[in-house]
Amino acid sequence: MPQVRLTPEALPKLKVGDRVMVQAIVDNAQPEHQPFRYAWTGVGQARPESLRDVAQVALVPDKPGKYTLGVSVSGPEYELGSASIEYEVAEVQVKVERVPNAAAPIPVGGTLRFKASLSVDGKPAQGNYIYRWQPNSALDFRPTESAQASQTSAVFTQLGRQPVWVEVLERRGDSLTSVARSDNLDIEVIQPRFSLSATPNEPLVGQETRVTLKDEPRLDDKIAGVRWEHRGDALTSGPAQDERTFTFKPKNVKPVTVKARGYLRDGSADLGETEIAIQPRAYDVKVNAPRARGSQPKVWKCDTQLGGAAKCGMVDIPQGQFVTFQDIFIQSAIAPPPPAPRYRWTVDPSGSCGLPGSGSELRLNCGNTGSYTVKLEVTDADGAELGTAETSVSVSLSQDSVKSGTNKAQAGQKLDEARQLWNQGKHDEAVAAAEAAARIDKDLAMPVLGQFSQGLKQQGWDALNKGDRDTAIKRLEQAVRLNPNDADANKKLADARDHVARWPQVEAKVRVFDDHIANQRIWSAQREMLAMQDILRTMAAGQSSSNPTWKRVMDDFNKGLRDYTRFTQEKSVRHTQYFKEENYPEMLRNAESMRERELSPADERECQSRIDFAKRYLKAIEQDPEAVGVGALLTGKTFNCVAVDASSAKRWPCTIKFGGTPGNVTGELSWTSLGSVHRIAGSLTGESLRFTETAAIKTGGAHLNVNYTLTRSGNRLTGNYQDPADRSTGSFNIDLSAVGTGTTANVTGTWMTTEGQLTLLQNGNQVTGNYSQDGGRITGVLNGKVLEGYWSETDAGQRCASARDGRHFWGRIRWDFESNRFVGGWSYCDQAVPADGQSWKGERTGAAPHVIPVR
């Protein structure tokens, strides 16, 4: 029987990739058993269909483990037999690790070393192996593949996680068989950390500054580079031979920013950037104070100490001030000293001080006065601005002002002499000395001329007020000559000349006035005085209180007026005496004797009234001797009276006058506080008087048709009244010794009132005045002790439709005077004064002056 066997009958332990030839042999085969057909199993990498007709196969295992190699042989008709052998494939492993062994990330562009360890069944492998490092398409391994490449290095140029592995091949004949592949070793590739530093870190302007890049970990210069940028004013030569260094020079104090950007030279990656800001500092550039060489020029100067006289003389000009065409030097100073500085000087305004130099010291020579600004700009050889400084130069004096010092000294001596003469009262000599000084130096003399002019002006004006017209003209002419631009002095001189030209008119009036005074014509003298006053009022200093002529005229007039007043008062006293005595013949002679002198119009009327009164009574006595007594009332004389209400005890002051005959008494009753004036009618019987208020002359607050019954008792008529309007009753009294029509109150003078200070002037019974409230004015007529008239102001609470006294703010007044006081009321426009008005009160300040009546 045929038998199948394999040779070799047993195999050693194989490893992946080994190649062993195994042959199938058929023993005891007969020719009919042929040809043989073979069916192999477990041959490894060989394909079964390629093994059908071969008696020998190559066993190539591709993975470790225990396997069976078998063969089945068949002939043309049947299977001849089979055989098999057992074999084992050993495990082959390769491991990759870093050298030195570490797990830290590597910066992009960095290089790592690796080694591969090959083992078979855990023991180092021996053989002809090739190590192929992967991925060789992404990494640059050195070497990439070699029998000696169990160690290699690689450069990592891509960021992120990068796998590394090795494939082990075995050379068998002319071919290579893969026997092992390592696991992947992941490498973390990161960007480097960049930082910059500057040396120096605060450079001076123009100082070379080195900026250095530090990369951690450090990049390989062969695969990585640095690009530099900068912002700011700087001079730079670009990167140094060491790309990690950048050099520049700041051109000014503006910040300079330097940026470094890393890159891979193959362009595969941008490695990031960093920047640093450097703040340059300026040099400490200064310019010293301007100075001159040699002695200081001298100028004329006056120093006036408080309370003392001016001290003038030639003195050095103050330090820091200069004269035209004087050499002025300005030295620069720079700290710390820079190498090879350049100096650029400028002067503003330009054109007057020459061309500035370019050295460390500037020399100026200015042809015009003024304030000049000197600026220095310091640069280095590259044009970088190292620093600036400036100062001012005051060229305050011209050479002419220096040269004029001698003239000022001479003028100053003259002015000192003028002041001494002035203080000695030698004003003419002082004026001459001051004018001599002005001819030398008018500007220096101007203050003294102005001072003297003011003094002379005052002297001239004082002299004019005192009537010294010659001195006035002289002094005022001197004042104008010393200060022609003094408008006040020119006006005073013109006024003084006008005064002198018109003075003869005044003197003519004075002569006429003196004649009237000498002949006791006081009212004619007054008219001349008023005419004189009209002239003087338009003349400068015409009515001055120190004018001797006007003062003498006023004194003479007041003396004459006092004598006239004494004369008329004596006549009035006698008239009253004769009236009380009812001595009408003497009353007549006393009245007629008043015409021994010139009388005022009011006194002339009073004189005629007294004559008529006396004659009327003398005639009445002749016709009805029994009527004499209370009948003496019927003379038109005004008496004071008062009514007293029986229930309220309120008093109503009044005045009353009678006329007519005893059988037909007529007259007027004036209610002082009620503003009413009524006609009366009645009769006299013996010592009794009856009358009634019949009609209104002026409507006020009093009632008509009031009945009165009176009886004489000494110098009074007393009785009662009955008012049918309100059924009131009361007492009524007439003072027979009261003021008559010829006697009026004296209101001339100054009064303190509820409307401010009031000044009144009385001419006969005509009264005018002024008061302080809104430029107030008063006009009115004085009847006895009652003033009725008008007030006017520039502004008031009510504006009248029509104007009075040229004003639209006016009204009526009614005041009752008693001794040195008055009380009364007022109204707006033409309204009636309230009957019980007491809203305007006043009291005289000082003694009552004499009244100046006018014809």
C-alpha cells in the first residue's frame, strides 16, 4: 500500500516571516497510482490553489501561534494517503520610546530621538532586520530606514498630536519580509512661549536699544525664524545676525512698540507673536538765564517810596533786562551729555536779533526792544530729537533811553528845585523851574506839571470864589499852560474870563442896591439883589458863599430886612393894642405912619386894610355909638375858632371873618381840617351874635345850615352850635385876639417832614420849596397859618393826565402851621385834600429866618 510522509518530519520553532521547504513523499507507489495530486493545508502565506500539483511547498508563517501543516495525496482513481506535522511560530514584538524617555510636549520645529527594541518571545532578536520609521511622509526621520536604524531622530513641524511608529523587516534573500510593527507613540507638538526684553528698558532719545526674543523651549534656528516689526518714530538697522535680536534708536519721546513673530522656515506654520512697548526719555535739556558780559548799562530811574519824595538817578538796569544792540549770551546744558549733539536755536519774533548760531551757546544782538522767545532743539547725528528748552529775553530799553540819562538827570535836578520852591509857596518860581525841566525832558516833567497844574487850578478857582479875579486868571492860565489837555482847567479858565467880563454888570447893580438900602427901600433893594442874583447865577463862582461882594450884599439886605421887620412888627403890636382898646383914632394914625417906608405889596394891602378898618369903625361909631363892642368884629379881620363835639369831644379847628353891619352880618367860616369854606349870615344884638352857614365857597367835609349862638366874654365869643344834618351839638368859641388878615405865619426855613427834608421860601403870602423825595417841589399861598397849594415829583404812585410844573406827578396840599410845626394832608392830581388829613407832618430845624416879601 502506498504510504505518505513529510520531510522533514519535524520543524524547529519558527518566527513570522521564516521560510521552510517541506516535501511530501509517497512510499510504495505503483505506476498506476500516478500522477499524484497534492492538497496542502496550513502552509501560511501560500495560496492553496498554487499547491495542488507540487510535492514541495514553502512554509511562510505570518503570525505567531501553533499550527499544523498537512498534505493529502491522491492518484487517478482514489486517495493514496495523507501526512502532517505540527509546528509553532514564535511571537516577534517591537517597541518605540523617546530618548531620553519623557512625555512632555515638544515645541513645533523641535527634534526628538527615538529607539526601537525588537524581541522574539520576549528576548532580544538577532537577525538581519531593517527598521522603517513611520510616517516618513510627514516627519523627517534621520535615518528613515536602515539595518542600523534602531535609533533615529525626527523634526516636528506641525502643531497638534503626531503619531510615531516603526515597522521591522527581515531580509531573506533578495526580498524583505515584514516581521513586526510597533504601537503608535503620540507626540504633543505645541507652540513655543515668546517673551521680549529691552536693553536699556528706558532708553534716552537716540540711544541704541537692543530688543531680545526669548523662546521657551528654544527653537531650532535651522527650521524656525523670527520676523520683526515696530511702530513709532525710530531709526532701525533691522534684525541682527542673531535673528532673536532687534536694534533701534528712538527719534523722540513717543513710545516705540516692537513686535516679534515666529515662523517655520518651510512656511508650514506661524509660531505666534509677542510685543513690547518702550518709553524713551528725553535728555534734560536746559538753557541758562540770558546774561551780558561786561558792566551793566545805566538808565535814569525814579523810585517813589510810600509817603516820601521820589528819588531819581542813574542806576544799573535790572538783571535779566537788556538794551538794544547789547550782546546777550545764552548757554545750554544737557544731562547726561549725549554723543555729538546738534544744536538748533530759533528766536521769535525773528529778524531783529541776527542769525542764531548752532553751538552750545547762543549770542544775540537785538536791534529792537521787545520780548523775545528763544527756543533750543537738540538732536543727534541721526536727527533724533534729544530734547527742547526755551527762555525769554526782555530787551526793554533802547540805546536812546540809555543815552538820555544825562538829560534826565539835568531835568530831575530842575524838578527837585521846582518841588522845593512849590513847598515854600513860591509858586511862580516853581512853575518856571518845572517848565525848564519840561524843555529838557517833557515825559519826566509831566507828573510834576500835572501836580502843579492841579494845584494852580484849585488856587485859581478859590481866588475866583473869593473875588480875587486877577489872581484867578493868572493861576488858571498857568494851570492850562502846564497841562493843556486838562479839560476842566480849560473850562475853569474860560468861566473865569467870562466872570471878569461880566463883573461890571454886577457892580452897577451893587451901586443901585446900596442906594436903596441907604434910603430904606428894602423891597427895591431886593429887586436889585434878585436881578444881581440872576446875573451871578449864570457866572462861575457868582453866588459863592466866600464871594465878598455877594456876601456883603446879602448881609446888608438881611440887616435892612431885620430893621423893616422890626418896624412892621412894632406897627402890628400897636395896631393890636389899639384894637383891643378900641382906640380907632390911634389905630388909624398908626396904620398911616407905616407909609413912612417902602412897604411890601402884602404890607401895603395890610396897611390899607387897617386904615379902612379904622375909618369904618370911626364912621360906625359916629352913626351908632351903641354898636361899639362886639360890633368891632365887623372889620373883615380873621379870627381863630374851634368847635367841640358834645358826644365825642372831637375838636374841629377853624378860622372866621365877619363883615356887613350889626343887623346884617356876613362873612366866611373856614374849616381847617375838613377842607370846607362856607358863607355865613346872621345878626348882632348887643353882646350876642347869631349866624348860620348858608352856602359853600369850597366843598369839603363840613355840613351846611349849622346854627351858632354866641355871647362875648372878654376877648372871646363863646356859645354852642346845632347841626340839623346829624343832630349833633357842641360848643363853639372865637378867639377875638387871634391873627388878623395882615398877619401870616413865617414858614421860611428847613423842615424835617414825613417826606424827607423840606426847604421853604416865603415871599409875602407866596410860598415855594423843595423836598428830598423824588425831587419834590412845593408851591402855594399862605393864608394866616394855612398853606394851600400843590406838590410835584419826578415819579409817584399815580400819574396825572395833565402836567403841572412840567410834571405829570402832582397833587394838592393843605397844611396848618402852629409855631415851629405843621400838620396837614395831600391828594393826587386835582383831587380834594382829605378833610381830616394828617398824613404830612413837619417840624422846623433851627430858628425861623426873616421873611422876604416881594412887591
